[in-house]
Amino acid sequence: MSRAIVWFRSDLRLADNPALTAACAAHEEVLPVLIIDPRQHEASPFGFDRSGPFRRRYLKESIADLDMQLRAKGSALHVRMGEPAAELAHLGEVWGTRVVHAQQLYAWEEQEQERAVAAVLDLRLHAPSTLLLPGDLPFTPEKLPHVFTAFRHQVEKLSPVRDLLPEPDLVRSPAAWKGRALAQHDLPVEDITDDPRAVLHFTGGRTAGLERLDHYLGPARHLSHYKKTRNALLGADNSSKLSPWLATGALSAREVWHAVKRYEVEHGANESTYWLGFELLWRDFFQFTAAKHGRDLFLRGGIAKKPPTGNTDPRRFAAWCEGRTGLPFIDANMRELAATGWMSNRGRQNAASYLVHDLGLDWRMGAYWFEHHLLDHDPCSNWGNWQYVAGVGNDPREGRRFDPERQAGMYDTDGSYVRLWS
């Protein structure tokens, strides 16, 4: 009997899942497993947990939805909390297999997990969470351009987006395989009262992700106006808001891309439909940057290896976190983040710039704070963007500072956003 573990990571779906597809094709039975590494949720170097209540709730909802998908296919999800290598080795011994199929991930800690698992088991890595596959790029990962524009110009000309993989009709598991739910004491989540001011209620899992994709690309044709409205701070449909489902892999980047292409056939292509694909390429750029630079993406000097700057003044940092800097536009964005686990991309750029360039704080404090709160936290995008703003990453210009008062005048012209979160 050929049997293998399928280690779900940031690919919490059955459709367009290369690791699951390969395992189902190569083995008679598969064991769906998800491991939560507590090291990625416990205290950050600055004292607060790396995952907060909104992220934890969203992750738990995503896990429950994946289990529901698997049960509909005749299997179930086994969830454990611990170091992946130890947990997978234990399950492999109990169930008589050394083979593990998994999605390859590019952030440093995830690479370390892969190395540890590969040291004790037969780890078979499959396509990452990117839109474009590494082998389809017109350069090797080591030759990745340092600037996004150069990357985009090359890949748009030469790199195809692969077709989607179908969802398996059946996920065959041993008769005794019953799955295991996440224990209540693992990743505890305090009771959260959803703030009525939230721009959207985000529910984790593929079911909600598909509903959001269908809505945004549905009859109202929100996508056709994306380029013009994406910087708006209020309104659920001014931007796609698909990033939380992309972060957990409830939706794949290829699924979104192909949905946009179908939309263009039905409703016509324009600058807005192009721009959503443009944002997916930005996401790829940060993924491949993480693959190229490894641990440097998470160090104070960044991939540019610059001398450390910024201090760790706890009072200024607390004022920034709590939305009481005295700058109404910055404070409104930080209050929205703390109350909902969401902040617009425009808000993120301004809040990050203010922490680095106005408060003079260590940029990593802000990166960890965003990691704590953001529903769509992805290590490559979060840390890559923070390095970009701080001038220690993929940024050919020094001192990328935003003027918050000017930005408020441009994007909150009547002050309605600041009033909402005052």
C-alpha cells in the first residue's frame, strides 16, 4: 500500500493544489495534515505575540473550511501544533510512511522548516504560491532583477501563467483516518466583537474566498473601476480585498488571474483589469525576492545590508500602535487596523513611512506589529514592503517618505475616513 502525507501550508484548498494533485496521483492513500508552528505565533522580539486575535480567528476559520472540503471528498484534516519536523515524523511512524508532499515556501522560517523535515523524511516539494512558476521565469531566481519594473517588463513578455489543476474527485485516506481538530487551547482567541465600522467582514476559508471573488468580478463589474478606486479608504468594493484568502492559499494567484481573463472576455479589458494582474506580479516579486535573499529579508540592515538606523523608543511606538500620534490620518489608519485586522494599502504605506521617517523607529517594530494584526499577513509581502519603505530593500531611491497631511488631502478629501475612526 503506497501512502503519503500531504502537508498543507499556505495552500488551504483542494483545487489548483500541486502538492495534493501529485500525492493523489502517486499514492493509493494520502494523509492530509496541517502543522501550526507555535514559534510563528508566540512573542516577537518586541514583546507582543506575532499573531493577534483577528489573524488567529481567521486562520481557525480557514482550517475548519479546509477540513469541510476534505470531508466532502472522503477524508479529513489532521491538525497539530508543534515543530513540523517532529510532528510529521511522528505521524509518519504511526501511519507507516516516510513520504511528505508539500508546497514550497520562500520565507526564511518556512525554508528552515523544509530543511528540518527533509533531514528526517522524504520531503517532495511542489510549486510555490506564486502566479508564475520559477522554471517559467526568463531568469534564474539568483538573477532576479533588483527593481520591480525590470522584473515586470521581463515576465510580462515571456512568462506564461499555467492552467489550473482540477480539484480531485476523491481524496483516499485509510479507513481509520478520522482527522484531528485544532485543540481549543492551541492558538487561543479571545472573544472579538466585530466593529460595525469595518470596511468588510472577512471570513476565513475557501468558501468565503470564492464568494468574494465572484462578488468582485460579478454583475456589478467592480473590477472595471479598480484602477481608479483602489486607493479609496472607505467602501468594501473599491478594491478587491482578496489578499486575506491569497495569504492562506484558500484562493490561488492563478485562480484570480484566470478569473480576470474570463472577466475580460465577457466585459472587456481595460487599465483596471490589467492592474489587478499587475498587483499579483508585485506579490510574485516579493516572493522571489525572499527566495533570493533568504534571512536578509528579516534583518535590520535588510537585503541592502545597510548600517542599522532607528531606535526602539517604547513610548513613541505605543503611540503609533494605539493611534495617538497626533496626526489624524495616521491615527485613523492605526485605529482601523487594531479594531478590524485590516488596513488599506494606502494606509499601510503612510503608517510605515511615518514610523520610519517621522518617528525614527526601527522598521522591524512596525513589520512585527503588522504581522500581529493583518488578516492578509504574508511574510514575503509584509517584510518586503517594510524594507522598501525603510530604504533597506528593493528601492532604488533613498528616503521614501510620505507626507501624511498631503496624503490625507488627496485620499480623504472631505475628512470622512478620519471622522469615522476618530
